Amino acid sequence: MDKNKFHTLQKKASAQMSGTMTALITGLIVVVLATALAPEMFTNVAGLEGEEDVPTWVPTVLYLIIGAGLVFLIWRVFLK
């Protein structure tokens, strides 16, 4: 194999590996942040359940919105 072609292929593989590692590290950071913040968000919604002025359907809808938002956030990060 020609040395110049081999060197070009090495550079191309190195660039692809760098992009993959960046994506994995970014994904890991987002997952850690989501799991750290999720309990706080769900706890705040649970505090709404005992309030008199809040309709009964609001906490249920907020649980769904927060859960779906976290799932789609993590899904989007890993699909990039």
C-alpha cells in the first residue's frame, strides 16, 4: 500500500474516532445532568398535588411533560 494513501486513511479514521468520543462524552454528561435534576423536578411537581388552587390534572400532565422531555433530550443527544 502506498505510504501517502495509508497516511490519509489514518488521518480519516482518527477524525472519525475523535467525533465518536466527543459524542459519547457529551451523551454521558447529559445523562448525568438529567439524572441529577430529574428528582428535583419531580419533587417540585409532587408539592403541587396538595395545593388547593391547583386542578387535579395539572400534576399528572407535568409528570408526563417532564418525563417525555428528559427522554427526548437523552434520545436527541445520542442520535446526533
